[in-house]
Amino acid sequence: MMKIRVLWLTPTSGTNQGITNTYNGGGWVPSLQKLLNSESEIELAVAFPSKSKLPYSKNGNTNYYPIYTPEKSKLQRSEERRV
């Protein structure tokens, strides 16, 4: 059987246990991820922003792709406000 591949762009890392978020709640993102992981024919790829350089990781049917987004300096933020 052919797997269904899903690319998920999200502001959080979902249920990836190796990455901690400042938000402590559950919510719809981890709930939907758990539901998709229960289906063996679905392969999930989760891409999310990260303030540190993290490696790609895999957990079951889920692949995690952190996208490094460094914080902007005060000068960069002030220049954006002027535009």
C-alpha cells in the first residue's frame, strides 16, 4: 500500500519530546498529530521555526524539520518599523 505523505507547517514542534516549548498546554496540534500517527498509511513531516539550530529527527511515522529562525537585533526590528 502506498503511504500518504503530509507536510505540516506549524508554529510549534507538535509532540516532539526532544524539543520543549514555553507553552505548557495540549491543544489541537498535538491532538491532531496523535490521530494522524495512529494511521499507519500516513507519513507526517512537521516543519516548524526554531530559535536554535536543531537537527532533523524522526519519531515513528513523524519526521521533524526545524527551520532555524534567529532572533532579530534591536537595529533590525527598528528598521522594520520605519518601513
